Amino acid sequence: MTDRGRGMPTLVVDATDPVPPYEQLRRQLAELVVSGVLGPGERLPPLRQLASDLGLAVGTVARTYRELETAGLVRSRRGGGTRVVDEPPTVPGDRLAELLREHAAGYVHRARLLGAPDDAVLDAVRQALTTSWSAPGSRGPAPR
Amino acid sequence: MSLGLVVVVAGLVVGVGAVIALVLALVPTRAAGEAVPVRVRRRLVVWRWVGAGLGVAAAVTASATGALGRGLMLAVPLFGLFLVLGVLAGELSVSAPSGPTRRASLDPRRLGDYLPRALTAAVVTATAALAGLLVTTTLLGSPDDLGRNGRWLSARCGMDGSEGHGPWPGSYYAVPLAAVVILGLVAVAVTLHRVVRRPRPGDPVALAASDDLLRRRAARVAVGGWGVLVTIPLVGISVVAGAGLRAVSCGPDWWDTLAGVTTALVPVWVVVLIWSASTVVLTRPVVATGGAADGSTVGAGTSGGVIPGAGGPGGTGAEVNTPGAGR
């Protein structure tokens, strides 16, 4: 089973975060669907598996899946599990630059608060580009 | 086959098995990523041994106390049942994460990923054969001379004569055996469910490979225990039933056919028995190669979410495991 988990996302729940766990999960899963990391028809883990892995109540994960279904991101079928819908919403192409600027501004703001010099800020971005995952359609990490 | 020959063959099988087990113990299975924590692996092994120990105790007790061979018949199935329960206890000992930060992979785990398919098919077949045989022997059984129902096989010969043979594996033996087998099946089902559903004992990416090996091993032992539980009585009842059907000379013709089939299948069930037992006994230690299991894990949500409107909570977010990175 050494190839299981390859390229599959990992969800993180912070129990100390004031945001309730179901909402933390909902946001992460919504991001993964909208960004295309979870492709159309891809199956989400069963409720009980995710609840067990995260130490959460099954009802908490069920609420997350319900809200994702209400938002039109996933569909649940009896016996067929929960899957990403066939045509999930995506990021509009004309908004890409705008979104990148928003995220870059947020990152730079945090880096400045840490007192990081500009070179270190840029180095961190370059390093992230070489080690980060590549979303579908992107050029992906530079070859090493 | 004389008793001496049986002992020699059994000793040979055990000896060869011990040598193979020793060799396999020296040839570890390599798993990418980190190893499952020692305390978790130790608990899994300890519970398995506790189950095996209790199984031996139950088998000895049953064989010493059961009357008219019933205890002897139930001894090995009880061992198999407790072995499976030991696996279940080990899997239950892996507790859910309780720290402030918890991670989970989105990769769905399926029973088919861990189940030994060929062995499972063989054991399911043996179980169906045992069920069919027990129903048949129960329907054919009649009370013995002391009125114990289902311990005698009799056939009417001519107008006013009859012929019989015993002991016969009818309801007197089939009912308690069926009860143990059903308990065993329930235990196996619950164990396999737990093998798939239990949480990962640590980082879901780094531990994935070695944890999956442990789950696969647990499933193999559970199915192997199920196989032992079923095939030992299947072999015994096939031999006794075949001999009983042949011993009654005036039974219907299909009794001879049934006797031939049950006897002919005995070697098949013996093979399934050896296969099951070897799956329980022969295991290889897991050695983690260290480093990233499938690549690096990179946080994506620390800036408040990638996609506006879907944004993640501060400080948490989906992380994506990158194939090939970090190697």
C-alpha cells in the first residue's frame, strides 16, 4: 500500500481554533474542490473514517458534508459515498491575477510583521515554488 | 493412516513452518516513510498474543470438559475465535487523536485494500461448505441409543429392519459448532471493519505506508484465524460423515455420492487450513525507510484560504502531499 496517499490532500483541524471543526473542514474541502485538487467525481472518505482519523464526532463530519452538498460542491448517494460533483465551480480566469495579488499582500504583510527582510521573503516564495504541490493546469514545481 | 504417520507429517509441517517463519522474520518488509510508533506496534502484537494465549486456554478447557468429542471438536474453533478477538483488541487499542492539531488524509480506505483476496475467497468457500455439510448432517441425524438427538445415522433396510452408525456429526455436534462459527464470523466482520476504520496513529502521510502494512497484516491474521476456525471442523466432519455414510450399507444411493464428495474434498480443506495457519504464523517485520512517505506536506491555508469565500480558518488549512518531492 506504499502508493496510497500519493498526491492526496491532508485535512487539518485545530482544536484550539475558535472556528468550529465542521467549518474548518468545510472551508478546506471547498478550497480543494474549487481549486480542482479534488476533481469531478472524486470520492471523499467515508464519514466514519474521517471522523475517526480526526477524533471528531461523526455528526460533525456529516454536517460538513451536508453543507458542501447544499453548496453544490459534492453529492451523496446511498451506498455510493460522497463525491465531488461533475462540474464543480472553479476560479474564474480573469480573477487569477487579482487573487494572487490578494494572497501575496497577505503573505508580505505577515512576513513584515515577523521582521523578515525582502530577500528572505522572496527566498521563501522561491523555495515554496520548488517544493509545493502543483494544482491541475499549473506549471508545477520546477525540476530539480 | 496410522497415528504415527500423522504425528510425523504434522511434525514435519510444523518444523518446515518454523524454519520459514524464522527466515521471514529475518527478511523485513520495507515501507516508505516513518514507522508506526513502537508503543502502537507493541500493543497490536501483545493483544494478538493475548488472544492466542486465551485461545489455547479455551481450547484446552473445551477439549478437557466437552463430552463425547464435542469439546475436542470445539477446541480449535475456539482458538481461532480468540485469536481474531485478540486482533480486534489490538486494533481497538489504537486510540483517536486527541491533540490540538489533527490531520487526516482524504484518501478513502477500503476493505479491499487490506484483505487477502485469494485466501478470503478460499475461506468463504470453506465456510459455505461447512454450513452446507452441517445442515445436511443435521437433517440426516437421528437420536442415539440414549436419546441424544443428532448423534446417530440410521437407514431403514427392507420392511422392518434398520441399520445405523454413530457417532454421527448431526445436531448434537453441529449446533454448538455453528454457534462458535457464527460468533467467529461476527468477530471477523467487526475486526475487519475496525482494521479499515481505526485512526492512523500519527501523521497520515508519513505513516501511511507502514500503517497500511500493519492493517494488511491484521486483516490477514483475522482471515487466517477465520480459516483455521472453519477448516479444522470441516476436515473432521467431512471425514466422520464420509465414513458414516459409507458404513450404512442400505442407505440411498446419493449417500455414497455425498460420502465420495466430502472425502474427496478433504485434501482441499487441508490445503486451505495450512494456508490459513501459515498466514497467521508467518509474518515479516516492517522496517520504515524514513523520510517523506510520498513527498512533502505543505500547508496551504495559513494565509487564510486559497479561494475567497471558501477560505480556511486562520492557522489551519488543507495540506497537499506532493508526489516525488522531498526524496
